[in-house]
Amino acid sequence: MGIRVFSFLVALLLLASPIIQVVRCQSEADVDATEVVEADDLGIVGDETQVLGDGTFSPAPGVDTICVFPKNAAKLVPAGEVTEILVGVHNEGESTLNVIAMHGSLHLPFDHQMFVQNLTTQEFFNASVPVSAQATFPYNFAVSKFLQPGSFDLVGTIVYEIDQQPYQSVFYNGTIEVVEAGGFLSIESVFLVTLGVALIGLFGLWAYGQIQQFSKKTKRATKVEVGTQATDANMDEWLQGTAYAQSLSNKSKKKK
């Protein structure tokens, strides 16, 4: 059952728009209702502003999250440009879930203690997920335009309330590739492409050398046939004036 729900959620994420759509699931006898939260109900706070306090909350039981980078499977993040993540929330708890905000942070991949950048905190207003329902929320962020291209770890967190009790869940904790704005290749990508071309060139030279050695061996193995015409001519010159030559001359005249 859980696998089917998450498959449906992934399909919902791919088709989601910048608005937030919440499906209210009631009893089987009731009619399904849909609540749409417009973009005006979403607030964006600056990178340095902290609206959540310093507390760290635990995830609520029965709440699952998933996220996708729409049309960006490689997770390439241009420096200085806005990148969108679609975050799906599935509420299998006992009460309605109210989404408060989402925020993110950037870290070095080999040590999460090495903080790189605090990303945008994005608030939500009137965004709720009823029991046994799913919802999709957009999270837009931008890394510093001065950040050097390379691999970094992104930690994205969604904060919500259930029965006025705050909780938070990590919707993404993985690597992204920061690239220069307007560029599609990073330094590592250029290095890999160059290395691949060099390996292909070396293989071509090796194959050419093997072909040359094979052709030389073939020429050496070819037998050179020596004709008998030159030998017969030399023998005739050597026998000229001898009795054997005269006898051969007489026989040839008799045949004529």
C-alpha cells in the first residue's frame, strides 16, 4: 500500500504547478473536496532571517516526505539563479498537518559541520494537509553567485504543526552540483570529457601500431618466387662453344 501511495505521489509531483493543491480525504460516503492555496499565501524571507527560532524539532509519526527536481534530474544548480524543488507531503497521522515553512542549508560534502551557506527560508500561510491526504509544495532557493562551482550537500527541511505542536522533517539530504550561471559543464565535467578524448586517442595510436606490425609480418612471410628464365639464359651463355651446345643446336635443326 505504501509503495502505491508513493508512486502516486511521484506522478503528482511531476505534474504539479507553482500553486499548492491539497486533497481533502473524507469517508467513502463523502464527496472528495480540493483546496487550492494560491501563490499569495506563500511568503519568502531573506537568507539571513530566522523565523523558526533556534529549536530543532523531531519528525511527526505518520508523516512522509519526498522531493524531485523538476526537469533537472542531474541536480545542476546555477550559481545566483533560482532553483525549484517540489516537495511532497503524505499525512498518515491522526490530525491535520499545517505547513509553516521550508528552509535549506549548504554544506561541504565530506563534512556537514563545514557550513557553506544558509539558504532562503520560505513561509506558507493557510497550507494544510488533512489526514490520509497528499500535497505538493514548491521550494525555491538560490546559492550565492560567488560560490565556486563544484559538489555540495544540500539539506532541505520542512517545518509543520500538528495540534499546535511543531515538527520538522528533512525532505532532501544529498549532493547537488553547483555550476556557473549560463554554463552546462563544470570543471569536473570538462576534465572527464578531456580524459575520455585522451584515452580514445591513445587507443587509436595503439591500434594503428598493431596494424602496422601485422602488415610488416605479413610482408616478411610472403615467399618470393624466382623464375627459371634468367637461370636458363645464364646456362646457355656458359655452355656456348661446347660440344653439348652444338648437339642441342643440331637437335633443334632436325626438329625444324
